[in-house]
Amino acid sequence: MPISRRQFLYYSALVTSSVALSGLPLYAYDPKPGSGRDEVRRSYCGLCHPRCGTLLHMRDGKVFEVSGDPDHPVTRGMICERGLLMPEHIHHPGRVNHPLKRVGARGEGKWERISWDQALDEVAEKLARLRDAHGPETLAFTHGTSRTHHWDCRRFFNLFGSPNVCGVNNVCMCPSYATEYATYGGMARGNPRRAKCVVIWGRASANSSPVQSWPALQQAKKAGVTFIVVDPRRIEEVELADMWLQIRPGTDLALLLGWIRLVIEEELYDKEFVAKWTVGFDEIRQAVRDYTPEKVSEITWLPVEQITAAARLYATSKPAQIPYGYGLDKQGVNANQCARARAILRAITGNLEVDGGETFGQTPEVAKVRGEFDLVASEAISPAQRAKQLGADTYPFFGFPGWERNVESNRKLPKGHVAPPSMYRTCVAHARDVFRAAIVKKPYPVTAMFSVASNPMLSFPDSPMVMQALMALDLYVVMEYYMTPSAALADYVFPSATTVEQPELWTTGSFCMACPPGIEPLYERRDTYQFYRGLGLRLGQEKDWPWENLEQAYDYCLEPVGTTFAKLTESYGFFGKPQFKRYEQTGFGTPSGKVELVSSIFKDMGCDPVPIYKEPLWSPAGDPELAAQYPLVLITGSRFMPMYHSEHRQIESARRAAPDPLVFLHPETVAALGLADGQWVHVVSPKGKARMRLRASTAIHPKMADAQHGWWFPERSGELPGLFGAFESNANMLCPMEPEQCSPEIGSWPHSALLCRIEKA
């Protein structure tokens, strides 16, 4: 039997670490007994994307335990292993608690403690000087994954005049988000408990969303929902599945197109919806004609019978869902068209905007709340500055041109009907172009960069190139929780408040929740709004930051619904009643007002308007000679508890659960290579290598390898050249970022569908 998630944590803890844990400068907060539990405060987590409701148990003014809030209407008392790390995270002695200024050479590890005012004064002065010399576009930004706020960053950059905000958007939900807006005007979501069939495609909720999505799937199974799982690994969701399709990584688009062909050829599509509410059906029929079950089987390694049976099961189960899956976004050349094909399948089978299917609008109650679009001051950045966005000439759909087209379509709908497309998700510069401009100073010099709750040394492919770019900057500013490999290269490091030390307004299409701070910020930690507002006031933006703090900004958001953040906190929040088939009165938020099976926005921007499968460059079929040298298909980026990407390596309980970076191989593959479970190996790709501990697992296909990502070692020296071991076990050393490896629509780089071999370390 394959190892489960909890078994994985157990076996990982049994692996002897390369460094004795007793010698690590790691930490678990353990308050002295005696004073007793004297207070419980309501707050929220935020150690990953969801804002799960929590209770902070206080003793002598410190958090010593966290539990789930049973009264929270969304998470209902549930909390995961990651959330249990919060007390250690809050009180960890390795936290950055004061502004730091570099006093030695970059990467030398010499710092001076300074005040917030001095740090902001100096950064603003240097930034103004660089702006005057090179223009505001000389400033760039890398953001993390929602541990802090994003709208305040985008507001600052729009006001400053720089279009060069970037992150890992290109491989993390944003390809699907932008593509679905272009296809039918919003990003679809659904409640699996109300479906008849759910297709789990490239999404391992047991690890990525253990408090919200995973329990919903388990409840749906108990209610009799049919499950199809498409994943190259035997993930925990397979235990729920009626069918499991162990697909070859990187070939998902071929399978999606094969499903579309079968649905059309066997007339399993919703004829009335297709006739009235779609454009391009005949072109799609023509585009998929060659994706026969036999051809798809050859590409994907799946049996013909399984391909056809799964497609028929999905198409004939009403209503059905294919929830978003991160696994499709990280496939490089096919990432964007995977999202297009999935959207097309939802539409032609009649599963859009129906109860139990997938919807994408806002409820009338939530629509009144001001959101990101009302806060980012997008009108402040001029057309001339927008045109300077790095990468937009190569990937226009993911820059200002594509975002503007989606916004234009959204405005055709009644205000608030569907939330306007997010600027921080889909209007970004391309990271490769940003880093290149820092190194070679073309097409213009990037001389300054901010990284906030972001660790670009671990989050982007080609880590040596990233370091070269950071070293070339005149000004590098980081706002962080800990000294990371990226922060170690900064000129200034600002201390970031923990999520429980700041308020947040959590709004989706169907609810608006207040996330209250459980404690006041410790030491000199501040939220990102104070950082950006402080810089803005020093750079002539006095009138543009009317709110003194985040709570005032949220009061502005809630003003149209007649409440304040404090009042909303008392009632947790409010839910709206879902509505269905609203397109019958308004149409869809697309140029044609219909679901665009052939995308006019893609066509206008020089992208393929219909999905076409491309074989990944590094694959057995794409380059047989290369595959002879690197015989295993490699995936990276799989989630694992309790880590979250490159975070939590400092925390002792997290490291005891997952002490070492792991690469998973099938036991037959381990034996064939003459290796042993638990030994150290090198994972080698055409790009580089990473040192990892081998773990045998039947969850992995014999022709595959699954390497964990995000690994660095805070117990080591942060000085160059070691840089906390950022290059030793970093899976991004294996991943390419060259243009030919990226999707032509938005530049998604591949974290899976790669090739590797395994060598003894």
C-alpha cells in the first residue's frame, strides 16, 4: 500500500537527519508553568493561503498554544499541523524584530540595528535618487504567497509609476485565473458536496488545503459523490476515487483534449447551452479531431479504456466539477492551454453557473464590499509606464495588455456582478525579464527591488541567475519574518508582523469575514501597509494614503454595507446566497458576451485561440536522446506538511516532522538503481543537481521521481558562499526558465514534466 500523508510525516520523522537536531539553533516555545492559562483570544492563522479561525491561548502575555475556533463559520474548529506551529512562529528567537541595515559587503552577514524612521528615510532617499536617474520602472518587486497584503504593494507601485511587480504568479493559480476570465469572465469554483461527480485533477487537497477543501471532499464522498482522480502520484485523494488515472506528467492537455473530442463525438455536450451561449464550437470540434483515445493513450501512458470511461463518467454525471488544480499551472509550455481546455470542458458539458457545478460571480451582499480593485489605484500608473512592463512584449496576456482586456470585458456586466480581474494576480512583469534587466541593464536597468514575505532564491528557477540579479542591484530591500537566503543579500531588512499581529478582511465571492489580530505587534514588527505608507509619505504621496492603518482601510471597504471592521469582528462576517444562470440576464463578461471556446482575446494577442498540445522539451517523447541520459520523469513542487514552500524550516517541531529534503522513487526503481531507502542521493537534471534523501514509495510511478521543493538550512551560516545552503537541496536548481521552456501565453516555467537521473551522493 502507498504511504499516506500521516504515514509520510511519521516515516520522515524516523529518518536520521544529516545534522543532529539537538545541535540545531531551532526553537519551540515552551512557557514556564505556574501562572496557568489566563486568557483566550480569537484570531486567525494565515500560515498558508486560507485564513482559518483560531483561538490563541495566552499565558503571561505570550501565546503558548493555538486551537481551532469552533464558532468560526468557515473552518468550524478545524486546524492543521501547520497551524499548530503558530506559537513557535510568533515567539521564535530567530525572528527579525527590528529594522536592519547592511554594514559589510553584500552577503557578508554584518548588520546594524536602526530605527524604522531612519530605515524608511534612507530607503526613500535612495529610491528617489534611482528614480530620477533611471525612471520609476527601475524599481521591481517580488511578492510571496499571501502571508502579507498585496493590494498595498500594488497601490504603492502604481503611485510610484513602476509596472514591474512580479512573483510566482506564472505557475500558481494565476494562469487559470486570467484564462478563465478571458474564456467566460471569472474564475469558477464549486461546492463538491452538491455535485454528482468531482474530478480531482492535479490537486492534492489533503496537503494543500487540509482544513477546508479536504474535509469537503471527504464529506462529499460520504454523501455518494463519484470521484475521478487524475494525478501521476497515488495521493491520498485516490482513496476516495472511483477511478484513478496515473497520467504521465506534462501530458494533461492531451487528455483534456481527448475528453473534449469524446464529449463532442458522442454528443454528450449540452446542446442548448452550446448553441445559445458559446462561440467557436465548430472550430473546437475541428481542433480536437486528432486526439483519439488511441493517440491520447500513447501520449499519456493511460489505457484507452480508462480514458474513455472517465470522460463518459464526467460528461454524463450532472452536475459535475473539475476544481482548480495547481498541478496544471506548473507544466511549462502547456500550462495556459490546460486552463483553457478545462474551462471549455466545464462549459460544453453544461456545468457552468449551475447548482452543484461551478460558478464565478459575487453574491449581491458581497458585491457591495469594496475590494482590491478599489484599493490599488490602478488609474495612477500612466499608459507610458504600463508599456514599459518587463515581459509584456513577449507575454502580453499576463501583463497590462491582457489585464486591460479582461477589465474591459468585466465592465460590460453590472457592477459587482463578477469581481474585476485582480491586478496582483494577472497583471505582472515576467520574473526572468526582471532578473535579466538587473544583470544586463537591458532594455533598461532594474537597479532597485523589494521582496516582501518572498524568498526569490528559493521560489524561482535558475537560482544562480536570481542571486546574480540580486547582487547586481544598487538597492535591495526585504521585509521578512526571518533572515532567509534572499534577505541575507539585502541592504535593508524590515521586520514583518505575523498574521495574528494584524487585521485582515477575507472576502470571496460568497462571504466576507473579519480576521482579527489576536495580539499587538511584538518588538518593532509592523504590517506591510505601514511599510508602504511610510515610504509613500516620504516620496510625495501624502494625499494618496488617507488611511492611517489597515483597520481604517477595511472600514472604507465595509462602508457601503453599513458596518466597520470592529463591528464585523463581533459577528465574524456574513454570507451571501448563491445565484445561478445569471448569464441569462446579463451575458458573460467576455468580448462576445458568451463563453469563448475560441478566445478572441488570445487571438488578438497572437496566442493560440484554441488549445493545442505541445510535447514538453525535456520528456521521453520530446527528446529521446536526452531521456537516455536522464531516464526518469521529474516533478517538483508537491506540497507536504507541515512546511509551506520554503517556510518553517527554523521551527523545531516542523523539522522533527520533516527533517530532510526527500526525493520519492518507486521501490522497483530504487532496487534497479542499486540504491537503498534512506540514503543520500543527487537528483540530477540537465539544468543542475540537488542533494536529497531517498524515500521509496509505491505512490510514485516506476518511471518517475518526485522531489520536494523549498529546502534551505537556517541552522547554517547565512554568509556567502554558503547562504544557508540555498544551492544544495534546492529543487529549483533542477528547473529551467529559458523562453523555449515556458508557455507562450504567459511564460509559465516548468516545475514538472522534466527529466532527471538519480546518483549516489
